[in-house]
Amino acid sequence: MNRVLAHTGARHPIVQAPMGWIARRQLASAVSRAGGLGVIETSSGETEACIAEIHAMRETGLPFGVNLPIRFLKDDAMLRFVCESGVRFVTTSAGSPAKFIAPLHAAGIVVYHAVPTLDLALKCVDAGVDGLVVEGAEGGGFKNPEEVSTLVLLQAIRARTTVPLIAAGGICDGRGMAAAFALGAEGIQMGTRFVCSAESPVHANFKQAIVDASETGTWMINKKSTPCIRALKSRRTEAYVAEGLMPPDALKGIKALYFDGDMEAAPALAGQSAGLIDRVRTVQEIIDGTVAEFLDIAGRMGRLASAGNFG
């Protein structure tokens, strides 16, 4: 049995990434209703709003998860709430999950941690996580400045661990899903693809910028400092790349970009998969298309294996 499905309760092993401010009920419920797993973010730091979103998701009766970004949590209030809320699946990220695993497990919660390197993956497995979200450098948002592609990272982690893996970074369709499964994943996580969906709450300007982007349409920014991010190319991000550093307040205008459509208000966090996205689609279309394409490719690979040749 697919362990990601067993852990999440979703119909399809397709997880929506926990983008700050974006990964709330409007998008998460659409993903879960379409058969994937919607995830509620808490990285925005808007504790009361995120708690309300979690309550609202619970009322839908749909399976869903919550992300706890360890470095960005001001205190243990969100951890305590999640442990008492009836949430069944949590992803942790941005730090060591070691102190979080015991209370989450005590509450009956399955825990996957997002990792950008093999070393961190091994430490998390030793700490007792139930699974890993393997985040390659192709993905958008906050990144490890030491870039390792999803293709390489999945192979490295699969060779050294037995826990279920969710592949993230550069995946937006069934081709990417099939490739991830061939490398040992049991699920995928998509962020940029769901940002560019009809149900995504972001402004149409952001969605169009993703559609217009090429496969070289993003930059890794601030690699010599923190946070290191991947974002769409723009006048603002071009200046940051030229300077070699991003100012500490670079992301303060992110809500104006997301919801007002000012594409120069902040770096527009997005992954390289933007270059594979040709139009805005509904979440149902995205998930149905991804699953159908995955099954078609898996069927063709199976037929090759049965024939004992390469076609």
C-alpha cells in the first residue's frame, strides 16, 4: 500500500505546499476536495488567522495537514494548538524537528519533515519522523543555498532510508510525478502549480507572471546570507542578484504582491516549474490531469518491463 495515502487519508498522493498566506482554506479545501491533500500554513506568523483556518478546514470533513515552520514560530502556541486540534498530519520545516516529534506523536499525529540534504534527512529519520518531504533546489520560496536537484536528492535519500518520501521541487504534472516515483517517492508536493490555479487567492498578475515565465525565469537570491530564496525574475530581483545580497526587509511587501498584484513590491516566490505551466487551471483539472498522465506513463513503463526491452 502507498504509505503517503495511508498517512494522509487523501485519495491521491499529491500534497499542496504550505506557502505563507496562500495556503489557507480557499486553496487547501479545493485540493483536498479534488483528491489531494490541502495543507494550512503557519509561516505567516498570523497565529489567530491560521487557527481560524484550521478550525474551518476541520469543519469541511476533508483530510488536510498543517505545516509548522520551526524557525518562524514565535513560541509553542501553535504546536500546542495543533496537538489539541484533532489534526492528523503535520509537516515540519525550517529547523530541527527533534523537540516537536514527541508531543506530535503523543497527540496521534503523523510527522513528515522537509529536507534539502541527505545529512538532514538522516538526522530526521534518527529523530523519529514518519516520513520526509524531499525538497530539491528547483522549488520556490526559502531554499538551501547549497543547491541539490530533486533528481539527485531523491536518489541519495532513497538509497539510505526506508521511510516514505514526498518529492518536492520542479514537479507540476504527471511526468514529474512519474519521475519522482521512479526514484523512490510515494507522493509529490506542488507549490507553484497550485499558486497558478483558479482557486488560488493570489492576484491574477502573479498567476500571469508564472504562466509567462520560462524555465530560466527564476533566480536563487541571497545565497551568501539568509534567507536564501528562489523567485521570479523581475527588476527588483535583478537588482538583488547584481548586488549579491537581499536587504533584510525585502519580503515586507509580499502581501501587496500576492493580493494587490504589485509584482515589484517584493520577490515573487516561485519554482522553476513555472517554465512548465502554460495556463491557469482549476485545482480539479490539475490533479485529474496529473493522475491521468502519471498512470499513462506508469502503464507504458510497466509494458516495457513486461516485454523485457526498451521499446
